[in-house]
Amino acid sequence: MIYLSIAILFAIIFIYSISSRAIEKLPINGALFFCILGFAFGPYGFGFLETNIEVETIRLLAEMALALILFTDAANTDLKVLMKSIGLPRRLLLIGLPLTILFGMAAGMVLMPSLMLLEVALLATMLSPTDAALGKSVVTSPAVPMNIREGLTVESGLNDGICVPIVLSLLTVAIHPHLADSIGRLAVALLVKEIGIGLIVGIASAYVGSVLMGIAHKRHWLSPSWKQLTVAALALFSFSLAPVAGGSGFIASFTGGLAFGYFYKKHKEEMVISAEGIGDSLSLVAWVVFGAGVVGQVLLTVTIENVIYAILSLTVLRMVPVYIALWGQPLGFAEKSFIGWFGPRGLATIVFVIMTLDAHLPSAQAVSATAACTVFLSVVLHGLSANPFVRMLFGTKPKQHQQDH
């Protein structure tokens, strides 16, 4: 069965790779396509895909895919545009993200009164980060104004790393209840430590890596075959080193990508494109596994409360904080609605689900089922709406950026 599973997996990769441009024109995104195939070939479909995979392996796969996507998206960011429109992601992260967590907690207490406050807070935080991979068709579309693209890229790049220490603090208190009185201090300390160390590791790794790559290019040391792995190796080194030093790997990945794009301009596009392909491939595998091993279980165990919370999480609990955060900004209602709607949930939430299951909380299954249901609905709804919404709101012609004062 393991060889059959591998054969099916690489057949999916092959078929998608030779038809990717045609599939991208369809009203679905890659994640939805992979989830459907994973579900169809998994134990709840034809039963050809073996999904008896260690939970830690799935977590590592999702983290590596997310790290590569964060690094490459950041490396492709136009820093000049970003600096002119920095107010957009700053408001989304400093105002929108905390409000999303608070609104999520309020909804959780109403819809799921059996959960403890700590568990409701954990669920709300797990579902607050937006997903860089699921939103890729939006942030790479030239029809979307550049300031919106860069704003959504930075938001999805940093909110994962901001939420990690909050999730870790909540899980720590859940396992050690006597620390409840110091949860605020614990969260702040972790936040400062993880973000600070993540920033240092990401920037330092990018600087050293870009200097070494510059020397290698100048002296013609890089062979064509190994050139394909260079940026991917640097991105995953940065991601892996940060937790060793006590920082956030996601923060290191994104800030490392920004720094790499700044330090290494000459051959950047040529070097980054291969890492993008590797990140997309890992993401593909993660979504196939999610479709095969998780979607069926969610459909069997989901409750009406899970579905209602998931729908609220993708709409009201995300969009209202975005409207509040962007109050007074030079953006129309349609643009604010677009930003609010395209807050897909994906790989980061899956990582948080696995962390929660590992902690063996009393209501871990209920929290995880709700989060997985939200990811599934996000894959479907955002996958179907991304391309049509872009065409409806912005047309198909490339848009110039708007300045954000």
C-alpha cells in the first residue's frame, strides 16, 4: 500500500505540474484541487492512499511548506511599495489581529459554552493567522492593486509568528494550571523572545547567505543542478535555526525572505523560483494528506456548532476587525471587503491543531474539529471565490499601487 500511495501522490504532482497553467485559470485554487484528490483517493473515497502517517511528520511537512512559502513570498516583495503602504499591514496586525482573537473568544463562549475560557481563547488564536499559501493566487495577481497585495503578504507572513507564542502560552497554562495567574506575563515574554530572536536569525541568515551566494556567483562555483536547492536550503536553515535559539521559525522565514530580497538583487528571481516550486510541492503533499486523512473525519464528527463557528470565523470574526482596523484609510468599501474576505486559514492552523492534539487537553477533539472544519471550509470557499472575486472587483489588467499615508 505504501508504494501505491507514493505512486498516486507523484502521479498527482506530475499531472498538476503539466497542466498547472490551465488549472490556475479554473475557479478553484491548488489547495482545493489537492484536497479533493486526497479525499477521493483516501480511506473515505477509493481507499488507495495510505494515511497512517505520524502526526509529527504531518506537522513537520506543513511547517516546512509554510516556511518556504513565507520566505519566497517575502523575497518577492517590493520593499519600496511596502514602505509606502506599510500602514495597511501594520493596522491589520496591531488592531485587526487582536480584535479577531477577542471576537473569536466571544463567539466561542456563546456557541460552545462547554469549553473552558482557556480553550475558547486557544481556538480563537488558532484561527486568527491567515494563510500565505491559500492566498497565493490573490497576492500574485497583477490585477490586484500592489499595496493590497503587499499588505496581505506581510499580514500572512507575520501573523503566524505572532500567534505561535500565544498558542504556546495557552497550551503551557492548560498543562500547568498553576501558571494561570502569570499567563499575560508568559505570553508577552514569549512574544518578545520569539519575535526578537526570529528577526535576528532571519536577517543574519539572509545576509550571510546572500554574501556567500554572491561570492559563489562571481567565481562560478554554482552548478545548474545544485542551484535549484540553494534558496530552499537557506530558507529551511533559517526556519530551523530560529527555534533552536528560542525564536519563531515563521518570523525568521518571513523576515529572512525580506532581507534576502533586499541583500541579493542581481540573481534573485532566477534563484527564488526553484524554492517556490519546492514550497508549492510540499504544500501540495500537505493538502493531499489533509484531504485524505482529515477531511473525512471532520465530515463524520462535525457538529452544527462547529460549522456555525467556522462560517463566522471566515466572515464576521475576520471582516469586522478588518473594517475597524482600516477605518479612515484611503480604501473603498469593496477593497476593504476584499481584504477582509481573503483571510484564508490553512497550514498554520493545521500546525496549531497538531500542537493542541499533542497537549491532550480535555476538549482537544472539539477544538481541533472546529479548527479543521474552518480550514476545510476556507479551502472550499476561498478556493472557489479567489479568481472570480479578483476579476469582478479589479478586472484583469495590472493595477498600480495606491499610496497609504
